[in-house]
Amino acid sequence: MLTSSATSSGRASSGSGRASTGIPGLDDILGGGLTPDRVYLVEGTPGTGKTTLALQFLMEGVRLGVPALYITLSETAAELRAVAESHGWSLDGLSLFELVSESGLDPDSEQSVLHPSEVELGETAREVMKRVDDLCPARVVFDSLSEMRLLAQSPLRYRRQILALKQFFANKQCTVLMLDDRTSDPTDLQLHSIAHGVISLEQAPREFGAERRRLRVVKMRGVKFRGGYHDLLLDTGGLTVFPRLVAAEHHKEFVPTPASTGNTSLDALLGGGLVPGTNTLLSGPSGVGKTTTAMRCMLAALERGERATYYVFDEGLATLLTRSAALGMDVRPHIQSGSLKIQQVDPAELSPGEFANAARSAVEQHGSSFFVIDSLNAYLQAMPGEQYLILQMHELLSYLNQQGVTTMLILGQHGILGDVRSEVDLSYLSDIVLLFRFFEAHGELRSAVAVIKSRATPHERTIREFKLGPEGLQVGEALRDFEGLLTGLPSYKGQVPLLESEPFAGSQK
């Protein structure tokens, strides 16, 4: 039998004084893990991931070298092993105890003289206590309380039995997870008042794509935890929890010195270039050159030795790379060297929390100081039905700014000439706004660019012609002899020469 000191040292994660759940994201939400020697409630409807979370909790105990026990009233040991195998796990070292066996299901073993709550409930509790006395586990999972509720019949008897088990486990220095599938009245909060902490799991189907799963810590006595909902992913390998991003928790010292975009005329328009710790919104109709401009700016950062991450939502990766190379901006060598990470995002499978976590990983693990989201339209469409997406984007941009990252956001607008509108206004979130427009002149469709906002540098107020060609992008002189450029139908009132037309293949985004 383990002594109290040995058990305490083995159950806690290294140096934290907490019991790690085996799920890094959940530990982060809990400020390090669970308080040892307490009883916790893990609730959620079937399919939310309760069993997987419980197994990860127990396997972490086995990894730390402490006894772990899974008590099941609803699933067989064979079913639990099948769950583990589906995740590529081995349950060696983990004790499984089935309270319902074949003999217990035999009709001849049933009695009809006394009420089940008078016999079976007491026998079930005694079996649990006996097994805990025999094994002296430091970690216990009790699955599930729904069976106990049915045996008790009476809410009073059920509450008293749970209180008795809680007191028993506390005396045995066990950290216990009690699972509940919420098949009772959802307004019944008896278990919430009894448990030291409550973790609630939810899942919601969508019209298209995978269902969304999320987690919320309802209460945790004596622990400062991160409240609210946190997205989670249930996949091969177990649960992955994505803690809600709080930008105020992440600050980094950096020097906000403007850096070149790779084009001297565009630098002049921006008032010296792009400043680290700012985000730039590139807004305009499809085909005007927003993606190419972002590529040019990112390539300049890569050539300075920086690392970058590019998220592609609505364009094929091969198309993007081929088109960039045709414009004299081949980024494939930087991908091969590892300094550039381009990720094609599957719109139907993404959750806001997972995307924010990927952004953090790009900054903190990959070391990216340049970040591109192409495009915001697809980002918003990727998560239909999700609430507060703009607020989450605000938090993500604040985090990137505080990390000294240069961020570029591409926002497509509806229309070509005349009335051009966007489905969402994100200009108030942006430090710099680059506005692109088509206009007609001399029988040709041409492009113009202007900086309409910059919080970082004193920028030009002029409108310049903008053109894409085999040598990349060109920014011309200020179009001072035109009026009505931003409407797309200008009138020419001077002699300013326009950029010469050079044919090149393909329309550029």
C-alpha cells in the first residue's frame, strides 16, 4: 500500500501541486490541473467525450506511477478496451472493475421482496468501497451516476449515497471523476452542489460538416480557472482542448520599426512600410490584386530572414504557388527551408478555438513574425452559426499585435465597378486599411490603391495606380488628374500618364 506522501508525490504533475488531467489544454484552463483528493463531476450527453477524457485522466496517473481504477456500471471492460484501441492506447497498468456482470443480469438472481434501492444500491456501494480498499488507487473514475440514480429511485436516497461515496473517497485520498450522461432532469443541480468541481461537455450538429464539441468548467472550488466555452476536438488519439484565447495574458517586447513591403512606391504610400505589431486589411473586389500584394509583403519579410505563416481558405495551394511564381514571387524555396508554412484550411472542419490555437502555435512554436489570413470572407463562411466570430477575431488580432507579428487580412468585396460592398465591416479592427478599386480609363479596366487609414505611420492621402505583371506589382504616381476614381467611373482632367499595359496570363486575385 502506498503511503500518503508517496501517493501525493505521484499523483501531481511535476512541481504544480495539481493532478494533471492528461490533456494539456484542459490543464491550462484549470491553471495546472485538478486539486488532488477531491471528487469531480464530468457531465455531458452520450458522444461528447466523457469516457475518452476519463481514460486520459487515468492513463496519466499510470504514467506517473500511481494506481488507477475505472469502475463501470454501464460499459463492459471489453468495450472500454475497444475504445482505447481505437485511439491507439494500451490499458496495461489500469484496473477495470465491472459492477454489472453476467451473473448479475441472470433473472434467477433477481429478488422481488425488497425495493432495489434497499438492496442493490447498498450492494453496489459496498462493492465499490471494497475494490477501492483492495487497490488503494490514487485516481478513480466512476461511470456512471445514471445507474446509481436509477437504483436509488428517491432523490433523497440518491443524494445521501453520493455524499457517502464522496466522504469515503476523501478519506482514501482519491482524486475521483464521476461521469454523468445528463439523462435526468437538466435543471436538477444536486450533483453540482456536491462535487468539488464540474466540467461540462457539449456537442452540437451542424447543417454541413462535422459536429462542434466544446467544454466549460462550470465550477472549481479554490481554483482560478478560465471561464467560458472552449472548443475541443475528439479524434484518434483522444481529446484535444483548445483554451479560449485571452490576449491580455500574452505580451512580448518588440521594436515597432517600419519594414519594407518590397516595393518602394508602396512603402511611400504606407508612410515607410509595415510596422510590426500591426494588422493590415486589404479590401477590394475579386481579382484586383489583394493576394498578390500580401504575397509581395510576405516575401520581403522572408528575404529579411523572418518566418511566416499563410492560411489559405478559398484558393488551391497549387494555384497560389504557381501564380505567385509566374509573377516573379516564387515562395517554394522558403517552404522547403521551413521558414514559410502555408496551410490549406478545410472550411467544413474548422472551429474558432482550433484556428486560434493554430495561430498561437505558428507564433510560439514556428516563430512566425508574419501572418496572412486569405480570406476573412472564407473564415466567416467556414463557421456558419458560430456566435461572436468578430469578437474572437478581435482577440486573435490583439494577441498577434502584442506578439509583434505583422498581420495581413484579405477581405473580398461584392461588385466590380460602382457600388462595391463587403459583407462585414472589419475596418475598425484594423490598424492599416489598403483599399483597392477597379476603374475604367481609355477603354481599359485598370486598378487603383489607396491607404485610407493607418494608426502606425503618417501615410499618403493620394490614390495611386496599381498594376500586376510578370515582374510582380507596380505602383504608379498619384492619379491627381482623375476625379471619381473610387466610384469606378472617373473623369480624366489632366495629362498624368498611366502605367503602360503589358499582357500577362491570368486574372490575379
